[in-house]
Amino acid sequence: MKKLITLFAAVVLVAITATVSAQVTGTATGSATIITPIAIANAGNINFGSLAVSTAAGTVVLTNGSTRSATGGVTLPAVSGTVSAAAFTVTGLGSSTYSILLPTTYTITRLTGSETMTINTFTSNPSGTGALTSGTQTINVGATLNVAGSQLAGTYTNATGFPVIVNYN
């Protein structure tokens, strides 16, 4: 019987000890890494140069390498004026990649009137994704200018500019 009482006391002691130590605590640390924000700055505007138009509509395709070609009723005169793809400088965390989002449509308006032309089919180099191997990269952007037949002569522009959006991947 003495052994049974001792065994019973041992079981009760273990049960009490298990109940008392049922609560345990784990710990974790918190951390955060601040990275250089990605930024984009205009380094040059898109310019389709001088062009002539007949009564037929046409386009001027400006590549992201600043070469252009014409279709339809548009001709490119020998005096080309300023021709350039848009350029943007992207800066951020070195060795990071980022996505490039180009606009779908952009409208320019004649400075001394209300006539418009539409720019679309934007292309970029790099295309879709860029890499900040040294913390900086240039994006060159070309597009297609849609010219109406008998488009009125003048300078067409849009002071607000078109957006190019970049974001870390």
C-alpha cells in the first residue's frame, strides 16, 4: 500500500507539474530593410520632327532608337527638324529589376488651335522590364504619330507630357 500511495503521489505531482508548465513562451525578432526608392526622370522629349501631309491620312513611326518612317499621305522632308525618341533615367537599388508601363494613347494639340493628333503604339528599350545593374538605366521610348489627311500646319504639343511608370519587380 505504501508503494501505491507513493506512486499515486508521484502521478499527482507529475500532473500538477504538467499543468503548471503547460504555458511556454517563444520569441521572434522583427526586422525591416529600407531600400533606395525607384525614381524616373525625363531626360529628353519625344519629337517626330518636321513632316508634310497630303489629303490622305498617314503615320510617322518613330523607333526607340530615334529613326522614323512614314506611311500613307505623310512624307518626311529633307529638312527633318528635331527627331528624337523620349528618354528617361531610372535610378534605384543596384542589381534590381523593374517593370516598365507605357501609355496606350497620348494626344497632342496644335498650339494656335484645337486640332489634335494621337500618339499610340509606344515602344521602349528596354522593353517591359529593366535592370538597374549599376543603380541607373536609361529608357528610350518611341511611338506612332497618327496624322489626319489635310492636317493643319503648326506645332502640336501637350505640356502635361505622357506618363512612363516604373516599379520594382
